[in-house]
Amino acid sequence: MSDHAHDIRRYPGARALTVVFFLWLYLPIAVVIAFSFNQNRLVSVWTGFSTEWYAAALANAALMDALKVSLTVAVIATTGATAIALMAAMVLSRAPRKGAYRLSEVVVNLPLMLPEIVVAVAVLILFSQLGLANGMLKLTLAHMAFCTPFAFLPIRARLQGMSRDFEEAAQDLYAPPLTAFRRVTLPLIAPGVFAGAMLAFVMSMDDFITSNMLNSGGTTTLPVYIFALIKRGTTPELNAISTLLILASLVIATIALLASARAMRRDL
């Protein structure tokens, strides 16, 4: 049978359904971006083009403080989560598939399977029992915990797709395990490590539930601050903030895709 018979584009209504799907997905984002340039403070009334709301957003001290908290927490949590995920992926990809293998895999991925509100409540209770009072430390540890499985998945996938011949060759040349990892394994899985780190960073920056549960004085993250703005009504300044976040996410996603494409071309 011809390959054209299985081409989904030849099915009746497939093109129209695709157009409707992408409009439903991206039209609200386009509206937010468009109205971030609205001169009028009323979001729904267009009166002219202006970039004043971007200047107002960048001059907002409370917004900048929230962004600083989010970036600080995200960078530290991403570093810790990626390191933990890398160690877990190395162990699980090299360990024999028996005994506690499945249990260990479930433990690493458990935050992905549980509702985030459950994880947030559990972390809040744990910190209360431990008497931990430092708000920034609590927030960073919580983000590190739920970001680890997001960093783990790309790293694990990269390790599974990597031939072990390179590591065995390094061992045959009497390279110590740490040297073999640093000079052979890590460069080969670097795109997966980078993708996992970027995913963990985005998840940390985007988190609201855990950040809101652990919110205390001086530890208000950007999503929590934006939610507080929404409760007072949508403004072009809020649209400008959202547009900047969309732009930052696109930049991070583009970098991750380019790194992945480069790694695929190198493997070929």
C-alpha cells in the first residue's frame, strides 16, 4: 500500500482540525502579547501602541525582588537537582535490573506521580517538624526535591542511548572510574544533562503551589507575585511580565533544542 494512504493530511477535516487546535493553543498567548503593548490601562480597550508597561514592569521594585528570589532559588535548586539526577541515572543505568532496582526507580520518579499539592503539604509538615525557619532554604530544598525527576528523565534517556563501548575502552586503557566518567561519559551525555538542567530550571521558575505554600517574608517568587497581581485585576503591566516570561522560555527551549540537535548530528 502506498505511503500516501497513511498520510494524515489526506484525511477529511484533518487540516481544519489542526488549524483549530493551534489557534486554541496559541491565540490566548498572542492576545496577551498584543495587549502588553496597549497604551490604555484597561486591558480590553485598545487605544494605541506603547512600550511603557515594559518600562513600568522593569521599574517595579517588588517585581524585581520576586524575580531575584525566583532566579536564586531556581539556579541553586537546578544545580542540586541535576547533580542528584545525574548520580541516580548513572546508578540505575549501570546497576543490574534486580532486587531494589524497580523500587529505586519509583522513588526517584515519585514526585512526578504524586499531585504537587500532596508533595507541598508533605514538605511543609517535614520542615515544621524539623524546626527549619529559614524561608529561602526551605524553598530551595523543596524546589530541589520536585525538580530532580524532571532533570532525571533526559539524563537517563541519554545514558540509555549511549553505547558502553566508550567506557569499556577507557577502562581497558587503565583509566580510573572517575577519570573515565569525567573524560568520556560526561562529555557524551552533556546534551542530556543540559536538557535536564534546563527543564528543572523552567519547572522551578514556573512553580506556584509549592512556592505559595512555603511563602514567607522575603521569599515571594515571581509566580506568587503575579498571582497576587491577578487578584487585583489584569493590567498591561501583567501582560508585559507574561510576555517577558514567554520570551525567556522560548530562549531556553531554543537553546535546549539546538544542543539536542547538535548531539544527534554528532551521534550520526
